[in-house]
Amino acid sequence: VLRLVQCQPRFVHAPQLASLFVLIAWLDLVLDHDRSLFALYLIPTLYSAWFLGIRWGLAGCVASAVVWVIDDWGGAAFYHYALIPYWNVAGRLVVLTVIVAMVDLLKGALEDQYQAERGRMQREFDIACEVQSRLLPAEPPVYPRLDFGCFYKPAREVGGDYYDFIPFDSTRLGVAVGDVSGK
């Protein structure tokens, strides 16, 4: 499922993110003020940070804070100090922002590791191509009354086929042909 979601273009992620956020915000506003849906706000915020980037994640944090402020206006009269709801919103905003920043750092580290692994595999692949090309004869041998020709093109970049001409003496020649199935 994660691979399917990752393959989707940005213009698909944005409406999904908006729908999810609106649903959670609506639930938060219509449900009892004593119940906190803070953990649910992590879902769209982390989704946006992972699939759309850190700016979208931070925008999700700010949008969540706006919903919290609107939700707390109704219950502000129950607090002994008027600034307590804003302190609560600021605390939740800081926590959510730190989590988004950590997810962004994690994603960056994973992408760096993926690129390093991909680079290592490409170098190994290049070495395999070079080794294979050096194993094959550069040109066919010249023998009296015999005319040799050869052409080699692997189905992929590196093939599992091999051929060689092995001279025994001036009148005898061995031809070796090999095929590794499935490589």
C-alpha cells in the first residue's frame, strides 16, 4: 500500500491531505471539548510532511493550530487564566512541529542512504559490465581458410553469455560458448 501511495503524483496527494484534515478538524469541532483529537492531527500532518515536503507539513501544523484556537474559544471561559488555552495550543503546535521536523530529517536520511546504495550498486554494475566486456575477445582470430565473425549484444546491460576462441596451435582452434540462464 505504501508503494502505491508513494507512486501517486503530488496533485493526488494534496486533495487527499485536505480531505483528511477537514474530516479530523470537523470531528474536533463537533465533538466534546473535553476530548482531545491531537493524535489524529498527526496523520495528515505527517502525511503531508512525508509525501509533499516539509513546507506542507509545517502548513499542516499551522492549520491544526488555527483549528485548536477556534475550538478553545468556546471553552476559554472555563479556565482560571485567559491565556491557558493559547498556552495549550502553543505547546501542541511545538510538539507537532518537532515531530514534523524529525520526520523530515528521517526522510532525508533514508533518501541519502537510498542514493548511496543506488550509487554503490551502479558502480558494481559498471564493474560487471567492464569485466564482461574484457572477458570477451576483442576481435575474432585470423586462421587460414577460415573466416570468423562475432557479434554480442546482451538482452540487458550485463548478459550471462560467454564465448572465446582458444588457439591450440597454428592449425587447431577451440571455440568455447557458454550461457548462464537467469543470470
